[in-house]
Amino acid sequence: MSRQSQAAVERAIVARRERVNQAVPEELPVDEPERLYEAARYLLDAGGKRLRPTVVLLVAESLADVDADPETADYRSFPAEGGSVDVLKAAVSVEVIQSFTLIHDDIMDDDDLRRGVPSVHREYDLSTAILAGDTLYSKAFQYLVETGAAPERTNAALMELATTCTQICEGQSLDIDFESRDAVATDEYLEMVELKTAVLYAASAAIPAMLVGADDEAVDSLHGYGLDVGRAFQIQDDLLDLTTPSEKLGKQRGSDLVEGKQTLITLHAREQGVDVDDLVETDSVEAVDEAEIEAAVDRLREAGSIRYARETARDLIASGKDNLRVLPDNEARARLEDIADYLIEREY
Amino acid sequence: MSRQSQAAVERAIVARRERVNQAVPEELPVDEPERLYEAARYLLDAGGKRLRPTVVLLVAESLADVDADPETADYRSFPAEGGSVDVLKAAVSVEVIQSFTLIHDDIMDDDDLRRGVPSVHREYDLSTAILAGDTLYSKAFQYLVETGAAPERTNAALMELATTCTQICEGQSLDIDFESRDAVATDEYLEMVELKTAVLYAASAAIPAMLVGADDEAVDSLHGYGLDVGRAFQIQDDLLDLTTPSEKLGKQRGSDLVEGKQTLITLHAREQGVDVDDLVETDSVEAVDEAEIEAAVDRLREAGSIRYARETARDLIASGKDNLRVLPDNEARARLEDIADYLIEREY
């Protein structure tokens, strides 16, 4: 990816993120009971790249084949077959689902921090965090009913959202289960990643296509794009933990190894006969030193596991971009291709 | 309510409950990951009166104006305007939402028991309980997309379900908030009950009407029926805690008083100047004796609070039955009237 297209993709994401950020308080005002809605808004207001809603907007733009200026485009009344659709509502819907899963996941993992601020159950309390997540959950469905798309398209989009949410729960359940299991195969891991992470990217690409009236072939291909880039995104996350210097990463490099988290890299290494559990002996992120992490990463590199993960991610990105060929050849499609590349070239 | 119609309503409920109980494993098989789906099924399999799904089926029956035998009726392909609708899926949908709210509420209230068995977070663990609730949540939306109703009717029903879920979260949030407040007005309490409890009865009556193609007036009236009987149901629960002998109640009579729970009765008494906090001095359900409870209930009776609650519930039931006049005059409507009466005449 050239520096030029890196700059282009960042501009594309920033401009659309702004639009999503403006839409969030419009769609989710702090109503009564205030504490509930403040908690529901807390993580949404704390930031985030908004990659999924950006995918929603770009897919709609590409299908409409308009060269939209993201700063001024009328996303609230966007061209669709036989009418117009509020694609910004659909974008907020997937971001709100993402936020709900983060709130509930942080409870399950007992994580204290998220996006640089306390997790919702820490900032508020357990009950408020459960309820804030539950409220976002139903709101996401409300938004999707209200886009103004034709009823049968709305139904299809709602089915996609509902099955996606079920799959995310299944993926999170598998992830928790894996923590207490030694022998997880790489394909089991990839299935978990598909369910826990990739399906929401798939929904983000498929739902706008459903709403504006794309045919089934286009919807399926876009769904495939989301699955591919979503899986690559998670693998890149796992790689970054090992290969990015701590100061750039914003946390201790190699913390997944210290915490014994299963990733595609460690699972591959285990399959190559590496004693993964003994790679890092220090068992706290605070106490581990760079030399120990460096030695562990060297062992993983020698086992071919870093290369295996990189190649897997690259193959997925290639397949994802291939799936975009159902879209007209335009600016928005080019940005969706760039996002795919960006996901595995990003360094944080 | 005559003994004869009491028997009729019980037969009506039992026969339809059986059909719902058969449909639950069909709609929600124990898929992979097994532990997740077992937890999701746990409370559903533990029992329950199935009043809400029974309302779903009866409303559909009354609108179709067929004298259905509940044991053999083809609820999967039930007559609707211009086609047929799987009203059993809609019935399971509302029961599944009810089950999701129970699982998450039990976590928030840290309740150990539900329907005579351990609560899901006790039988399994916190993470599994959160996820089981989240899974039921999305499944309920899936079922409602799949009833086969016309797309615009399905959209309306999905909007009703989504707004209902949002309101249930708001109601639960208010309920938690009230625990730490002394001065709750009776109308604030009734609003909380409406949100936390009554809206799901309202959805149970409105959704089948939407799906089969009833007009807006009928849908609104049926929604009103649900709100009325749902509020009366909660008030009756509060009354039973005070007036039913412990052995019949299955738990210590007056336990709401011991635990300082706000109810319509205590809020009314407080408004009459009764020092509700001092009514029962013993602060554990295990240690309290009948005489102390009896004295407290006498004080509430003298303040007119028991009568006030009974009259409020009766007025609601009368209004609820009045709302049923939009339905054809048939057997199913008579059973919906009976259910309204039953809700305030039941003794457990």
C-alpha cells in the first residue's frame, strides 16, 4: 500500500467517522433514565475508529455509484432502488451493536479499561453495564426498522442483524471455552474469530446492500468481503501484540503471551511442537522484560508461526478484495479495497 | 369469576402452554456451543405459566374468528389477511424475551432461585448467564422475522418488539434506582411497572394483531389491554406477598416488607403518613414471625392501602376487558377476558 493510498484511506475513514459521530447523539439522545443512557453512550463517546459504519457508508456509496463527498453527502436520504434509504441509521446500528458487545465482553473478561477509559461496569456498576448493553441491543434493531428501505429489504437486513448477534454470542462463548482448553486447532480458532469478530464486518458490508436493493449475488460477495477482512483484522491484532514496540502499542508488547491467550500464532506454533506454555515464564505483564518477549517471538518466528499468520491474513485480504468485484469500479470501491489493505498494514 | 370460568381459563392456559412447550425445543435446539444453548434453555425448561405466549395465541384465534381446538390448531400456518402466519413463532418470541429479562434481572438482583431452580448465573456462571440472555435476545428477533407475515406487518411487529425491549430496560433501571430512594410517588411506581412488566403483555397482545393484519385501532386497543392487565398482574403480585399464607405462597409472607421493597401498597401508605420503614423491625426473612407481619398488614389495611391497591388492580382489569371489545365476540375473546380476571384472582 503506497503512502498516497494510506493517506487516502485515512481521509476516507476520518470524514465518515465524523458523520457517524454526529449521528450517534441524534439517534441515541440521553433520555430518561439518564444514568442508563449515559452509560449506553459512554463507550460510543470515548472514541473508536468507526471502521464498521464506514464500511456501511462506503458500500452504499459504491452501489449507488455516486462520487459522494463524505462531508456533505445526504446519507439520511441516500439513493436506493425505487426510493431512498437512511444509511446513516444503518451505520449507527452496527456501531451500536459493536458497543453493546464491548460492554458485555468487558464484564465477562473483567477488563478495567477500554478505549483509554474505564470499562462501563467499572465507571458505573455491573447492573448498569448489563442494562446499557441490553438497551443498545434493542436500539440497533429500532434503527434498522427505521431506515425507510422497502419492507422486504428491511426484513432481510433485520434477519442479518439478528443472526449476526447470535453468532457473536456463540463466538464469545467459544472464546471463553478455549481459555480453559489446551488443544485448540487453528481451524477451530479461525471459526471462533469468524463468529466473534468477522460476522459484524460481514453484516456491515451486507446490510447496506440489502437495504438499497442489491441482488443476492452482490449481497453474498459483500458478506464474504466482511468475513475475510474481519478475520484478517483479528489476526493482525494478534500479530501486532508480538511485533509492535510497546511504546507504539500503548501496552506491553507480548502481553497475550504473558497472559496465555490463544492466538493463531501460538496455536500454529503448538502444532509445530513448540512448548508454547513455557515460552514466557514471567506470569505478569508488569514484571516481564523485553528480552524475554524478544526470545519468545524469535522462537515463534523460527517455527514459521509469524509468517503463517501473516500469510493467512494476506490471503484473506486478497480474497476480500476479490469479493468487491461485484461493485461498480468507483472511488468508494477503491476505498473499501484500501480499508482491507489498511487492516493488515496498520501498526496499532 | 365463577368456578366454572376459573376451570375454563385454566384449561385454556394449560392446553396452549403445552403447544408453546413443544415449540420451544423446535425453535431453540441445543446447538453448538452446547453449554451456551443449555444455559439459554435452562429457565425455559424449568417451567412457567406461559401467560404471555397464551395471549399471543388467543389474540390470533379471536381475530381469525375460528373456534380453534388448542390441542390440534395449526398455529404454524394460522389464517391471516392474505395468507397465513406462524403465530407459534411469535408466541415463542415473547416467551424468549421474558426468559432473557429474567436471566439478566437475576444477575442484577443477585437472586439465587427462579422457578424453583438455581438462577442461571448460579447454575452456570456470570459470563454464561449474560451470553445466554444475549442469545435469547437475538433469537426472539429471528423468530419474529420468520413468521411468514407480510413484510410491512413483520416490520411493525419487529418495531414493537424492539421498543418493548428498550422500555423493559428503562423500567428495570428505574426499579433499581427506586431501591435507593425514599420518596417514590405512586404514579412513578406505576410508570416503572408499566415499563418493566406491562409492556411485554402489551406486545404479546399487539404483535399477533399486527402480524395477521388487524387495523391500527384494534392493535392499539389490544396494546392497551396488555398494559392494563400487565400492571394489574404486578399489583396483584405485591398484594399476594401480604395477604397469602406463607405455605400457599411458597415463601415467607410479607418478605417484601422485610426486605424494604417499594410496592404500590407501601407507597400509598407512606403517602397516608404511615412510617413504612418501621412497619417490620426484623430485617431478615428467616427471623421474622407471623405476628409481626400480621400487625404490619393490619396497619396497611387501616391506612386503606390494601383496598387502594385492590381497587387500582380491579379498575385496570375492567379497563383491560373493555379494550377487548375491538375483537369479535367469540370463545378466544372470552378466554382473554378470563385471563384478565384470573390475573387478579389468582392466589399464587
